[in-house]
Amino acid sequence: MTATELKPRPRLPEWLRFNLPTSDGFAQTRNLLGELKLHTVCESAKCPNHWECWSKGTATFMIAGDRCTRACGFCAVSTAKPLALEADEPLRVAEATRRMRLRHIVITAVARDDLADGGAGHFRRTVEKVRELNPDIIIEVLVPDFNDRDASIEAVLAASPHIFNHNLETVRRLTPGVRHRATYDRSLSVLGKVKARRGGTMYTKSGLMLGLGETEDELLTAMNDLRAVGCDILTLGQYLQPTLKHLPVIEFVTPDRFAAYKLRAEEMGFVHVASGPMVRSSYHADEFTLPSMSR
């Protein structure tokens, strides 16, 4: 399909329109990230919330470069041959969290299928360095599936993050078209292994995008599947097409339906649920502050 044949994106409903912040916080965050030469999923994935988050002095750090080895149909992160890992990146991330005075950090990464461990060792080093400079910070990792390799999963667990997040992204039927290099069952397996090995000391978390064509029954089944592997925390948000070359939005889910799904998820036993059109995996992640999280 040529550029001229691409269908225009549908007009956003009122509940997805917002005014951009005008505070100095956005520029301060941008300048700090630029000075330390750090990537964020906020920019690379064209997150619609990055104006708000940066204005409040928060960001989701994306390690291991900004080139992904996968080409998921929903994601705006560049697909290209990755560059070598930067040995000092863990320290730069830690320094950023120290300067930003973060209480809760989310560390994510591109998929690095070119590396034997999928980048798991780099995750571990980053978590360890962040904790070294910020002993009281809550650390959440949002990881790729590492092709479900036990050694890679264990490498991340060895760093003892408080929250292990891996997104299921969508329902079983849609998974092959949404993220063809991943599988629905592999993602469930990763989350299940983490809960089996660190269930008493570590929370597991996952997220789903809505509006890709899933049915309500399929969504509820996916939520039940996550609970079946012990997933503790759930995020539900509206999929938004980052560019015309990405998967189209099939439906804009209303705020009322997101609220209803939140109630259903809580009834299933999730200990924390964030559900709304603008919710993303790391959006307002610090709202999960159960007393048992303190270490």
C-alpha cells in the first residue's frame, strides 16, 4: 500500500483530546534526558502522555538503545539493526533518577533478539545501579519476553525489582497480527514463571490495549488468563495509531466501559487496576503504593 492509499486516522472523540502543558517542567526533563543521552519510551513510542509526564518530572527510561529487533504492528519504536550496548548507560539512568528525585522508576527496553540473553544482563545492571544511587526507590521493570529463556528471566529476577511487568498487549486471536514475533502463551509463561519463583516478594504486572477489534468476551478471557498465572496488577488503555503505517484503531472504547472493566478486573482478584482511555503500562505507575511494597 502506498502512502497515498493509506486511510486517514479517524477523528478522536472528545475524551481523548487534551491541552498540552505549558509549564517549564517539560523543558527541564527534556534537557536532563538530552544531557545524559538517555532514551525514553515516551518519545520513541510516541506516547500521548509524554507531555504530561515530562511536565511533572517523570519519564519511562528505555535502555539497550532505540532500535528494536521486532516490528510489532502497534509500536512506533524503530525496527533496525541494534547498536552495541553502552556500558555506562546503567549509571546514566541512575543519575537521572537521582536528579529527578523519583520515588518510582519504570525501566523498559527494546527487544534485543540479537543478544544471547535478550538484554537481561543489562536490565540487571541498570536495576542494581539505580538502587545503589537511590536506595529507597520503587523499581519496576517492563521487559520483553526474552523468548521465554529461563536464564534471562532469572538474570532480571536476581536484581530484585519490586514489580516485574510484561505486557500481554492484546487478546489471543489478535496476537499474531499485532505482534507476530511474540506469542500469547509465551507471555503468559514468562509471567507465570516469575510468580512461581518470586511470588511472595515480587509483584507481576501486565497490560492490554483496547480498540484493536477484540470482543468483550475475548478481553475477559485474557484477564482471566493473566489471573491464572498469578498476575497482580493490570493496566487497560486505548490503542492509538502512532502513524498511518501502523494498525488502525477499530474502536474507541468509552470511559464508562473502561470503568466497568476495572470493576470486573478487581472482582477477578487483581490487587491494582488502572483502566482508562489514556492509561499506559507506566502511566501514573507510582499510584501503586501498597504498604507491603516498602523494603
